[in-house]
Amino acid sequence: MWNGPDAAAFALIADIASAPPLTTFAQGASDYPDQSTTVIFQVEILSREGWVFAGPGIDGEIGFGVLPAPSDFTAQLADNRTRFPQGVDMIFAGRNAIAALPRSARLVETR
């Protein structure tokens, strides 16, 4: 039975460019933020260029980017952080690499 993205514990998105907005996935509850969706995106390119993040588990700042990406993805990432401790965690899987971006990561700048 399909209940939609807001009921998913995990979601696999094969085409990030046409992915639904992050807000359509389960955001968790204030008492249970761990009940949010972990979204796994298949991407063509993972790089250290594009965005700069800081936050728990990051030593200082780190550059991170994916291609392709939706044109409004920067705004979605920033909005996801404002929901903390709720919000979604993300995993990006490329051809030769994998990277995780927790909801606690703060978007510092774009390059």
C-alpha cells in the first residue's frame, strides 16, 4: 500500500532534478524527530565545489556539491536546516562516492 512520501522512512530518488520538495517527506515530530525520512539521491557527480556547510560533525567548514541539482535546491537545504531538530537527512550516491548530509548541517554559502 502506497502512503506517499510523508510516510516513508527512506526514499530513493533516481532523478534528483525532478525530485519532490524536501518538505513533502516526513519531517519527524517535535517529540520524535528521528521519525523523519532519510532521502537517498542518486547523482551523477559529487564534488567539493558548490555549497559550503558547517555544523556538528564537520571540522570547520566543508565544500560539497552535486550535479544535477534542482534549481531551488539551495533554498530547500537552507529551509531544511531551519526545521532542526526536525527535517530530513540526505544521502547522495554517485558512481564512485557516497556522501551524507544530516539535517543539522548549516548551509554557510554557495560557490
